[in-house]
Amino acid sequence: MTILHLALASDWDAARQTGEYRVSTIGRSLDDVGFIHACADHEQLRGVVKRFYRDVGAPLVLLDVDPTGLDVRMEEAPGDPPEVFPHIYGPLPVSAVISVLPFTPPGPLGRGSQ
């Protein structure tokens, strides 16, 4: 099993330099939120992209994360209906990321997505 996380390409590049990724979501750090947001599967990812990433103009990458050895907790997020998401507590070691793919969310100009 793997989990997914969308990242700004620039944040991922910085993480590769330090050896760990510390961004929770766009504009919010692990220190701000207390965990790193993730998705359990591509269906859940589609909803997150639609709600939060649709108009992001900066390059994005999709991280495929092996949760083995990480503190990952399945927690309910508010919504209607509420949904359960994986949250990564603590920094994400670069070594836990098994693949990184460019990702383009659908936007107002009808761009495609991964």
C-alpha cells in the first residue's frame, strides 16, 4: 500500500536537498499544521485537487509514498460527508518516496491532469 501527496515542485526540490519534506499543504508547513496531508488513493486525490489545487499555477508533483516506518494515522476530516484521510505525523524522509511524477490539475483553461 502507498499513499499520495501533492507537492509544489519547488518544495520537493528543497526537500531533496535537506533529505526530508516538511510541507503539510500549499502555504502551510508541518510545524503549522502538525502533520502532512495525504490521500489514500487516486479517487480521494481527485477530490482534493478539485477543492484545493484547481487554480495552482506553479508546477506540481505527485509523491507516491511508502508509509512503512512512518507515523501515518487515518483521521476523519470535516465535510459532508466526512472523509478519512491519511495524515503523516513528522517529517517525510525523501527515502520514503518511491516515485515522483509531474502533475497538472484541471484548471479554468481546461488543462489536463495526471
